[in-house]
Amino acid sequence: MDNVIFNIVNYDTNIKGYWKDNTGKISIDNIELFRPKSAWEFENKIDTLFLKGEKAVFVIGKDNAFVLLANGNIETLKERILFEGIYDLTNEYIEKLLKKYNGFTYYKKEGIVETWI
């Protein structure tokens, strides 16, 4: 399966998700990537996350990204934007990115910032 589910975890990881909600509140999450091997495993993981109280789940597919909402709606994001060589993510850079995009993922080890619009 080509899908990757972004799973928020309670321990420190090398992947961080930066998100800004409609009120302007900024959240920083530790992310663990989950790569399901089957459609059943994919649906089971999504269902489990929603049952645990997640309001939205971010998934990257083969050509698109999706935000699956707990209310059943799906937002499709079609364009991937990468910034490479970012090994020191400053507060100024975070603010600049969040003014332009509602969220992004930072892969610290690889020095990559990824966002989808």
C-alpha cells in the first residue's frame, strides 16, 4: 500500500508536525509514520485514531495528501512543496511558514520541511 499515516505520539521523535488552527493557535506534535500493508490495516488504524479522540488524521498517498476528518469529510491536497537543507528550524522560520501554510512537517534528521496545499 502506498499510504502513509501520520500518527501523533507522546514521545520525542525526529519528525515534528507544526499546525495552526482557525483561531491562530499553533500546535507542535511528535509524529511517527505508519505504513499500512493492507486496506484493512489502513482502515483499522484510522478508526482506532478517531476512537482515541483524534479530530483529523493526515495521510500521504501516492500522488496526493489527505486530511481525514472525524466527521467523515476529506480534504484533498494536491501539491507537495519541499524545502531542503533546513537543519536549524528557527522560531522566525516557523512563523514565516505558518503565515503562508496552515501546517508543515519537519524531518529534522534529513533537514526537510514538507507541506501540501
